[in-house]
Amino acid sequence: MCILVLLALPFTVTAALVGDEDATVTPDDAVGQAENLTEDMAIAAYIDEDSDLTRFAEAIGVTDLYNTLTDEGPYTVFAPSNEAFDALGNDTVDLLMNETENLTTVLHYHVVEGLYTTENLTNMTVEQAEDQTDGGLMDIFNGLFGGDNKSENMSTVQTLAGEDLNVSTTDGEIMIEDAVITQGDIIVANGVIHIIDRVLVPPGMNLTVEVVDEAATTPAETGEETLAAAEVVIPAEE
């Protein structure tokens, strides 16, 4: 019996080694790599893959911004979610998609040169507040008379459109103009992406599409309604 046990030991050890080898095919240092796969992707590539940014990806594809967001960078992108585009309405989005120049301006208004994480953005607003409020008389007056200190908790970053974006923090939320960062710090190879809940509109640009009342603009078969409308616009002769 002892002889049989001794003869079986080499086979048992070999089987154990083979089993261990199979169990460690994936190296230990590979654990967690799935979370960092975005670090090997450019901004444009990541946006293409994110199912919550399909409308933003479509807009980028219409302009030359795709090439920019594939370059070295780094860039910070405030990417509106699909819901943010939906809030504009299909008519507005369709019109914007067909106006390449305006669309390019809008998209460039969402991109900042340089890498700004949520921590960077928060620190900027805190530092700005500390620079502007040092316990002086203005703080006392604001406290006594209910002054608004929102502007003091705000900083700015310059976009590729040449316009500044206001960055502020309120109750732990980071605001980019009137949009909230809903998912921040998506680190990619050439920058960082923050998903926001609104489409940012550059100053002086109106994205609202005027809704036309077809019933009011369609001439009546007899032409009487058209004539009546003309009589309202044209003054009667004296």
C-alpha cells in the first residue's frame, strides 16, 4: 500500500501544478485593467462607443471636430447626453445638423484646451472665491442684507469657440453654465470627458425653431382667408 501511495504522489503534484497554471493564465497585474481601457482611447473614439452620447457623436461626425478630438490634446470635453439633445426638440436638432457652421460653433463651445478634472474645476471655483472674499466689508454687507455670493463661487474656462464658460459649484454639484455634470472624469488618452445634462449655447446664438401654424398659413380654397389676412397687414387708404 505504501509503495502505491509513493508511486501516485508525482502524478498528484503534476496535476496540481497544471491546475494552478490554468488558474493563473490571467496575470495578477491584469486585475482592474477593464476599468482603465478608456486611457488607450482618444476622445472621439470614446464618444463613438458610449451609448449615452450617440447624438453628440453624430454631431461631431458632421464637422471637423472629430479630427481635433483625435489629436494629441489634451482637451476637456463637456459632452451633452442624448437626453440633453432630446430636450432641444427634433426640429431644432435637425436644423442644427444641417447648418454646419453653426453646429461647429456650438460643438467648439463644449471643448476646452487643457485637462480639467472635476477636482481641478472645483478647486478653481474655491480659489476664485477665496481671492474675491477675504472677510472684508463686502462679506459683512452681503451677510447683513442677504447679498448673492454666487458670482464669487465661480470661475471661467475658455473654449475652442473663443467664448468663456462659467464654472460654479453648488451643493456638491459642478455647473458648466446652466448644465450639471452628471458623470465626470472619464479619462481618455488625450484628455477628459464630463457628461452634462444640457446642450450649451454660445452667447448670441438662438437655437429655438419657430413653430409655424400650418392652418394659419395655408390659403383657403376660396382665397377669402388670405385676403382677410392681407387686409390686417396693409393699412386702409383714407
